[in-house]
Amino acid sequence: MKRGFTLLEMMIVLGLVSIAAAIVVPTLSAVHERALSAKCKTNLHQLAVACQGYAMREGYLPWGSISPQDHDRGYWQNETYELIFPRENPALHGAESWKEYSSFCWDFIKKTGEMGWRCGEMFGGINADSLFSCPKCDSKSDNWDGNHITGYNYNVCYLGYVENDSSKRFYPTAWSEIKNPASVVVFGDGGYAGGPNKFMRAPIQDKEYDKSSASLRKAGTQAFRHGWGTWRHCNMAFLDGHVEEFHQPYKSGGAKGWVDKQTYSAFISSGNGIYGPRGFGIADDYTE
């Protein structure tokens, strides 16, 4: 006659299973988390390589965004009627005038009346849905004008430029101005209190570069969405293509801490140097 398990034996087995689960589950979670961060780094590397190729080919960094209703005015040399930048000719983008576009951003573009979005010009029209999606970005908020959520943002405070931003400059940065691409961030995990954002900013107003109190800070922060505890970090790509983890958050103005603790959003530096002011790669953690 077979004997069943005693209550003591069952409790011992359950105890051993619980101990094993307590050891294995966190390990599996850590492996999964590291895999997601690794995928994110691969995406950012590809974005940086595409951006560098565009900049070397066209002579300047891609636009952060263009305001189509305004871009047909003021971008021609009055005496010769030639475009200041050849790529600003709307015919090169499949349009007779910029007004044919409802939106034109660094990652996605859309013509008026079109359904859906197309990839931005620096990607050559490739299908980049997976490339643009951070695996840890699960926000459903509107990223920009109702288009696809990517989770990544682009350095527009010093590189890409958003048209109509209150600044002393009017165009993206020329590639020839970049002194050390390995020292200038270009893309990263984007996040703010309201959700993901497309436009990266620096923490401090640079009065020698920008006349607006708002255009280089307050929004466009990074999301420290990967990892946990001391390993919580955001991934950032540099203009040479390499990617680094950033663990220390900073507030607007340069103090340590979170801009928004709910979303773990913050700046990656106490100053503006890593974003590329003036020297574009020369060490310069500029503060007022």
C-alpha cells in the first residue's frame, strides 16, 4: 500500500519551492531588464549612425521640426533667389511648397490629408517602426501632433533646432562645427511629466547662445526608465554612434534630483556642456 506525503513533508517541499522561486525569479527579471536596455542601446546606436550619415552628406544636422506654414517665407537669399540650404527646396521632399506638409519632424513627416506617417528624411523612407520604439516606453500619451510613440528624443537645443523656438540661431548646426562627435549627445530616452517627448533640452539657459528663458530648459528631459535602484538609468547616444548609461539625475538649473519623480525624468548633466554648446564637443559644463 502506497503511503501519501505527510503534512510535514508537504511543508518542506513547498518551502524549498518558495526558496527556489525567490532565487530564480529576480534573476530572470534582471536578465529580462538588461535585455530590454541592450535593445534600446542598439536602437539608439542606429539612430546616431543614421543622423551622422545625414549630417556628413548634407553638411548640417537634421531639423528638429519645421513649421510648414511658415517655412516658405524667409529662407531665400533675396538677391539671388537661391535657397540658403539646398535641402530646403520642397521639391526634394516631394512637394511644390512646404504648405503641403502638416508636420515635418526629425523622425516622422506627414503631408496634409495623408493617413498615417512616413519616416523622416534622414532615414531615407525606410520602415523604422521597431527602430523608433524603446522597448521600455509604454506610455500612450500623444508624443507629437498625434503621431507614433517612440520614446526617444533628439538634441534640438544645440543641434537640430525647432523652428520658431525663441533663439538667436535659425538653422540646425553645421557638421563642420562639431569638434568631437564622441562628446556630444544626440539621441536618448525621452520623458517628461506629461509623457514622452521628441525634443531634448539642456538644464541651464545659455544667454550667450539663446535669448529665451524657456527654450533650453523646463521641458525635453530624459526618462530614466531602465533598471531599478542604483542601476536605474537612461540610455544616451552620442554623435559618433556610441551609447552610454546615465544614472545621476539633475534638475533644471543643475541641482541633483528629479524633475519629475513620477516618471523618473531629469537632465543628464548639471550643465550644458555634454549637449554641445559653442565648442560642440570641447569640455564645457557651462553655467551662468
